[in-house]
Amino acid sequence: MSASALADPQSSAPANTESLQVIKRNGTLVGFNPSKISVAVTKAFLAVEGDQAAGSARINDAVHRVTEQVIHAIGRRLKAGGKVHIEDIQDQVELALMRAEEQRVARTYVLYREEHARERALHAPVEAHPHLTVKKISGETAPLDLGLMKLQVEQAAAGLDGIDGDTLVEDALTNLYDGIAQEDVLSAL
């Protein structure tokens, strides 16, 4: 990968991310830590290139450039600090990898994200609705999972201002009925 493959993150004013906070998936706020981006990008490169590439100057340079591009993009969007959702940061990582023409690494990164989203959904505690059930594709009936509904709304609304997930879920519940098909729950949202 050539140095010109990535947009120069220094092409405009440097990003100030000191006051930036990250909204984690559980809703808590933590300080923005650029090293976490570098670690994630490094893991994606090593998954494609192999562990022996860990000391490669080319990989280290690519990780640095992608990290800087993500930091710059986030800083530019949130000039005066503020809050950014973890999903937005990960979206910026994907974009930076694609702009760097690192499609294999970007694909690995996307697949990693999807696998972890599935794992989180599988291990998330079911927050069952007290009265409503859902008919799954398999024909099995299960309690309506309010936690999953909230997660779907949160993911769909990531990066959008003025969206109240709880209100959206409450509004959707007025359109649901006992025994509703699983695929119709998403439509109601």
C-alpha cells in the first residue's frame, strides 16, 4: 500500500478529541482512547497477514494512517467535543480501511464486528414482555424480547440525534399482539 493510498489526515486542522466521550453499547460514557482504534485495526491486519507481520513497517504505517484518518474524521464531525457512539467509530474504521484500498482487511473487520454482534445478542439476557409472545420462524413460541427490540432501535439510531429509543419501543408495542410473527416485530419498529 502506498502512502498516497490514504487521504492525508493532516490535510486540514488537527482533530481535538481530548473532550470527546464514547457511548458504549451499554450506554455508559468513557473517554475517547485512540489506542483502542490502533489495536482493533492491528488485529484486522494480522488476521489477514498473519502474526508474523506484527513487526512489519508497512503494517505499522498502515495502522497509524488508518487510526489518524479515523481520529481526524471524528474530530471534524464533533469539532467542540461531545459524544460519539462506538458503532460510529467502527463505521469510520471501515471507511478508512476501504479508502486505503485494504478491502481484505476491511472485510475481516466487518466480519469480526458481525460475529461479535451475534455473540452479544446470544448472550444478552432476555428482557421478556410480561404478556406478549412471538412466534419464531421455527414455529416455536417465546416471550417478546424487549431488550432485543431496544438493541435493534439503538443500532438503527446510532449517530442520529433526537431519537428516543424507549419511546420508539413503547410506540411499537401498541402495534403488537400476542403470538405475532418474529419478522413482523421488526416491521412494527
